Amino acid sequence: GIRSTEASGIFFDSLDSDGDGAIEPEEVAMFLQNEIGGKQFDTQIAVDKEVGTIMERLDKNQNNGLEMSDMLDYWITLESLLSAEEVSEWIVYSVQLPSCVGKIFLENGITGYDFLEIVDNGGKVLKNELGIDKVSFRNKIVRQMQARMLGIGSSPGTPQKFTYRLESCKAITLSWERSIARVFPVHSYRIQRRAINLFGNESSNEDSVPNSNNFDSYSASTSGWKTVYVGGENEFVDSGLETGHNYMYRIQAWNSVGRSGWETIDLSRALKKQRCSTKPSQQKFVTERGTSSPPEVETQWEWMSTTKRVLWGTTAAVQFMYHSVRFVLALFALLAGMMR
């Protein structure tokens, strides 16, 4: 298997350049500059700030050095946080590699515990055991796994002010505030949609809606949720809604470290208010200009039941007769007054 009892010692020794059994702040700084790099560590101030954060998080006995026990404690936490499914999502959405690479990790059951073995020897296991031939992919995976193993940066905060505007019964505009994170900026947001068919015997095209990233097609965590957007913008228009359904949306932010929690909105009340939750043949949409029928409904008679038609016709006839009698009486009264 992928796991190796020697992997933790090898990675620790690669950080402990002076071999004294402890990783000092200076050695952490060297690792940030030489192995991680990037514009986030262009200045010494940025490096020193992140070194201080790492030491505060990982140095349990606060002796200004990370010993093997400190690192093992953190790596155990990392293992519990990253299951095989979570690692495969991390590869796709954090490392930003094709979904086929995420599928390789999922099928091989790679978890956070395996990071130690994978980064050993420049990530040779990625090619020899997982069959990832592209050098740029392997380098990117090793770099970001190393960052995770040393606790560099933070996951994004949950997107705030996740709001919507119902454009019609078939389209909605979603917007949100951009999330922030330590060291590594947020590079994408993922939005998922869940449809609830209110009429189980009615046909629906929801099952045929493709995920925006086909990674979700084999991920077991979707539970009816379909990814409809992955991108860096903070607004998205979904024009794939159907009448006769309630919809829920959820959003999460991603950076090189990981993902935020989900923020969810439920459209059921808004859809009901706009009469979008009725059967398609009964749909009427309320706009600022009043109530309008959809193009496929020519007249109200197409959705009125037989009983309602009879009742409406009877009421109209009675009202017509009533107003006709009043008109005739008023006319006689006027003629009588003129004859006097």
C-alpha cells in the first residue's frame, strides 16, 4: 500500500536541516521560501508572520521548536480531516487538477495519512503507483501537500451574504461576498443545486442535467446535490429551473489549502409566492407589472377545471341580468321624470 512507517521521519529530516531533532523557526522560514515560494512569501515580513502562526499552532510545549511529537500530533489531525473522498475533492478543487486525477486518488483510497509517503523522494509514488505521468501535475501535488503537512495558510471562510433574485420560474441570479483566507487567496467557488420534485409522477429533466465538473458524477457525497457552477466570480445565473419543483442551493469557497463550510439557501417560499411550485400547466408568474401567464398558456380557460368554469359562467350571467334590470329601471325613471 501507499503508507510507510518511515515516511514521517524522512519528511521531518528534510525540514530539520541542522539535524538537532527540532525544526526551528529559521528552518520553517527556509522551507517557506525555497519549497513553497510564490508571491505570498515575497517579503521577509510575510514569511516571519506565517512562521509565527505555524509555530503557535504546532509547537505544543512552546519551546520554540517543532519536535517529531508535535508533527505527529498534527498529521494525525490531518488524517482525520481528509478522507479518501475529501482528498479527491481537494485534488480537483484546491490543487485545480483535472477530475480524472481526482478519480485516481479516490479509486486508490488516498487519505491525508498518505501525504507523507507521497511527498517522499519528489513524489515518485505518484508516477510509479498512481500512474500520474505529467511532471507539472506531480510537482503541484507535492508542493501543496507539503504546505498542508506544515500547516501553512488557512482554509477560506464561508461565503457571506449569499442571496438570490428570482428572475422567473426558470431562472435565478445568485450573488455572494468574496471569502478571505490566510496566505493562499480564494481561487474558486462551487455552487450545488438540489431539486425536489413536488409531483413524483411528473417527468423531470433534473437527472439529465450535467454537473459542471464531471468529478461529481462518481463522488458518493452528492446526495442529490448537483454542481452547477465552479468559478472565481461572485455572481451566477442559473437558467435551468423547472416549474413544479422546489430548489435549494449551497455554496463553498476553495483555495490551495482546502474548502470553507457550506452556506445554504432555500427557495421554496419564494417559488410558492410566485406560483412556480404548481404544476407546469398552472404556472403564473407575478412580476412588478402584475400577474402574467406564461407563453404556453393562452387563456385562463386552459387551467380552469370544469367546476370552476360552470361557477364562473353562472356568476357572470347573474351579474349581467342584475345590471340589465337596474339599467331598465333607471331608464323608466328618467322617462317618467321627463314626462312630468
